[in-house]
Amino acid sequence: MSNSIRQRVVQRLSAPSSPLREEGVRLFVDHALGHKLRDAVDLQDIHALVVTALTRDNLERIVSRHVQPGWQRYSQHAPDSDATVGDLVPSEARAKMHALAEQLRVPRAKWLQGCVDPALVRRLLGPVWVQVLLNFTKRVAVPGFGAASSAAPAAGGRGLAGILGRSVQQQAGRFVGAGRSVMEGLGIDVEKKLLTAARDFSDNALAVWSEAMRERLASEEGSLLMAQIHSSVIEHVLRTEFRDLQLDAAELPIDRVHDMLPELVAHAASSGFVREIVQREIAAYLAVEGDRTIGDLLASLGVLDEARALLVAQGDELLRTLAESAAFSDWLSRLLCV
């Protein structure tokens, strides 16, 4: 190629405005868009590239630089917004949601059976129940129930207070039966007092329970029992097979959920609340990463060489097939003509 032809080609391709260059770009883009996905994407290479990038250090950096700040921005923004959950749900989808709720069955979750040792729960809650019951009996002004319950009972005490004064395990297991035995020996007046005391006590029973529960969890034994319960749940879940989880998922009306998703997502995406979040997060991402080249970003993920080789291979195939087309030959002729 002579210098004059080369100069004309360079001039036409580098001019501030070049219809011929724009035509060539559109020609390449349209050719690329016309490729089938299975021909344009090598699944094995893409998989290897993604796996290489998903290292602990890379994910930790992404979480610290983008996920955590993003969540903090949302947490600061949401309290100042008047948007409701219903604003993100179109009227058509609301009717479907009500119909879905009417037919929804709670999963049986059989895989959860045995995840918590009942003995640990009894040991944890036993003293809490005793505290609640003691507060209740203090309201019953009858012999063997009232003020005597706060005193240390005799070892062979026959009243309800004597039973409550024993060990937690004994009280938790025998309270119902013992209480029934005591009631059978009392008159109707005492039964009425018990009912009145129960009604009065119900007003603050939750507060008594909450306080007793806080004290129990703050105790050394309570903390140890909760740690054992947490550990048993986690280990049980980790041993669960996915096929057992699928049994619950199979009972859910997934088809109805899929039917609602397009309406929900499309409506939510156009709402001011979601649009503002998306725009803010894009701006925040560009503020952190915007000055970096794509190559720098790939290099930080440790996949620059692999990604470059993959893009070059795919680009070479696209250019080869493009050069074979009549449209490219015509464009090249017009580019090289005087």
C-alpha cells in the first residue's frame, strides 16, 4: 500500500467526523450481534475465568469497597423516605398476592426436626417459667399460695409454693400435675380467686417473662446453653441434604410467584425510590472505580491475561467472519478509493 493511500485511510478513520468510520463500526457491531451465543461464548473458558476471579481476597475487597458502603447508604436513605412497600407493588399484583396467601401452605420443614436438643431448651427455659409462675402465685391470697411462696418451703411442703421451691427440673416436669392436685382440694371461692389473679397477671405477664428471659440469657449457664443451641442448629443445617430442602420448595406455589415477578420488578424499577437507589449506587461505584481502566480492574481481580486472551480469540473469530462478508468488502473498497 502506497503512502498516499495509507494517509487517506488514516485520515478518514481518524477524522473528528467520519461517516465511513461510523459505518464500519456499525458493520462490526451488527456482525457481532448476529452471532449465536454458543458460537460467541466458550462456556469452559468463561467458567474458568469466573472461578479464577472469585478468590477470598477479591470478594473481601468487593464487599468492603462496595457492598458495605452501599448498605450503609441505603440504611441512611431509607429512614428519610416516605415510600412504602406497597408503592413497589402494582395493583394487578396485589390481587395475585392475596390469592397466593390464601392458598399458601406453610412448609413442613421436616429437615429441621432434631436440630435442637429439647433437653437444652428445657434447661434454658425452666428457670424462666418458674419465675413467671412465682410471680403469679404471689397474686393469689390463699394459704399455701401467696406470701408463703416467697419464703423457703419445707422439704416436704404439700402446697404449690413448696413445689415451686424445688429444683428447676422437678418444677418444670411436675407443675401441671401438682397444681391440679392442689386445686381439687380447694373450694369454689379459691378457684375464683385464681381466675381473677390470672386475669390481673395477664396484663404484665409478658413483661415478667421478658425480664426473666433477659436475666436467664445474661447468666453464665444461659449463655452457655444458647451457644450450644446455636451450634446444634448450625451443624444440623450443614448436614441437611439439598433434596430434603427441595421437598419444601416443591410445595410452594413457585409458578404463581414467577407469574408476579415481571409485574413487581417492572413496577418497582420505575419507582422513584428504586430509581434513586440505582442512580446513587452507580454514581458511588464510578466515584471509586471510574478512573480505572477495564484492564486495571481485571488485573486487580487477577484475570487480566486470561480475559485478554479470551477477548482476542473471540475478536479474531469475529473479524475473520466479518472479512468474509460482502458488506465488509464493499466498505473496504470505499475506504481505500481515491
